[in-house]
Amino acid sequence: MIERNTLSGITADMTAINLTTIHPEKILFWFVWMLFVALPVEAASPPTDAAIWLNDVANATRTTNYEGVFIFQRPNGIEISHISHRSGKNGEILRLDALSGEPRTFLRHNNNVFCYTPHGHQMDVERHHHRPFFPEILPKQPDDILSYYQPEFIGHIRIAGRDSTGLSLLPRDPYRYGYILWADSVSHVLLRLIKLDGQQQPVSWFSFTQIDIGNAPERTQFRSGLTDKQAIIIPEHETPITANWQVEKMPPGFHLITAAQFILPKHTRPVIHLVYSDGLSTVSLFVEALAADDPVRQQGLARHGIMSLYTRPGNADQITALGDVPPATLMMMADSLQPISKVK
């Protein structure tokens, strides 16, 4: 297993992986969930053009007013969240509240995203430069992903009491995993996203359990919840930069979507964070400069579901890669990451 003291926030879950443990109760939960929640229903014929459908879903999820509760089911647990989304002439505003685990609230106004975490009389406020939220997972031009994923409409089911149309997106190459999308058949708002592994089996999913579509949430719902008695703490956060690193062996369809740097607590040297995506799958590459006498030189691979973590030493840096892609893809990108000055 891999231990990274300097990137403990990234690797904590990965280092505790036991891939040989099977929990019967989780298998039972999956079976019951699929049996009673995903029952098929009779409905009109599905659309025939996947590109048009994807564009409708991407546009509707950003421009439609909605409010609801969704779950995120992964191999080691369930998270429950409440989301409110309002769209108007001044753009979008979104609030997401965690209903399980550590209390936290995300507020997004257009491209500005903030996270509020209460700690007694203190409120930590952190800005996020790249933070996609379910159900807004599709890019603005989602039809581009059809070059790398094979689409197939798979019928209708009821989700959160609404008729939904399903589309499977299976990879055309070995560089990525597959997905299944379910969207409301009337409004086209995305209601469920299922991530598949290399054997096309469900690994994790986001799914609404309750949703109200079309009615604009009250503006008062988007207040941060800060009080006059709480001190506001703004921790170190990522600062956008111009990327001076380049992946020489880039999988088809992946491109750089953001580059930033941040300083970890109790450290003085910055960490560079590069995020790549093909529109669905995402890979993060972290570059941490090491001192000449720093004995830390880690290398290894860990897997948890479809998430992989890989780290390797560079000449004077430590490279860490994290992503929902096959391990070979992650390793290819991390191993070929070089400073632009060294790229021929």
C-alpha cells in the first residue's frame, strides 16, 4: 500500500483498501435497490439521436430549476445530499448540503464555488476552482464524448417517481470505463449516473430519491448560514496557474481543463495540481517538489473500485496521479508527465 504524508487528504481512503473483503450486506443492498427502485416501466420509444439527447440533458441540468435529495453509493458507504438549483437572467446559483458525514455546504454562483465547513464558533470558507456537482456532470458540448464512448438507449425506468430515459456509454478503447445515464423524460434533467468497471458492472452511482423540477427554490435557501458569532477562516486554497508541465502520452480525448497550485499545511513548497478530462472520466496529477535531502521517494499503485492511485518519483519531484480510469491509463499519463522545457 501507499502512504503519502504530504498528500494525506488525497490518499487516506486509498491506503485503507482491502480488495479481498466482500460484504454480503452490500450485495443485498444492491440487489434490493435494483429490484424495487429500478423497475422498468412502459413508455414512449426512446430517442434515436444520442448526440441531441446528451445536449438536451447537459442544457436542461444547467438551465432548469430543481430541488431534491440524492444519494452517492460507493463500495464503502453511502452519502446523502440535498441540492437546490436556480437559474435566471443573472446565471446559475446552486447550494448543496451534506446530510450525512461531516456538516458542509457548497455554494456555487456561476463559476465561483465556495465550501463552508462549521467548527463550533468558526466557519472555514474554501474556494474551489474546479468542483463539478451531480447532476451537472456533462460538459457544455457533450456530443464530443461520443468519439470515445459507444452510446445505446436502454429504455425507461421510474426514478424518484418520474419516468426516465436511459443511455449507456461504453468505452470504445481501453483508456476509460463506461457509464449509464438516466434523465427525466420530460425535462431532461439528469436523475441518475452509474459508473461501470472494466467488466461493465456497476461500481458506484449518484441517484435522486426525491426531486421537484420546474419550481424555483426560494432565494433565501441560498444563504451561506454564516452568523455574526462565527469567525471566518480562509485556509490555503488552490491558485490558478499557467501549466508548465505536459503529458507526452495523452489518451485520446483527454485534455487539460484546469491547472493550479496550493501549499499543504506545515509545508513551504507548493504542489501543482493538473486536472484532465475526456468529458466524463477525470484524472488529477499532483507534482510536489522535493528537497535534495528529502528521503521520501514513493512509488506504487492502489485501486478501490474504479478509482486508482499511482505515485512515482521524478528527478526532483514526487508525481501522484488519481483518477476514475483504468490503472494503465493513469500510469501512462503520470509516467509521461514532463516539464514543458524538457518536452521535445
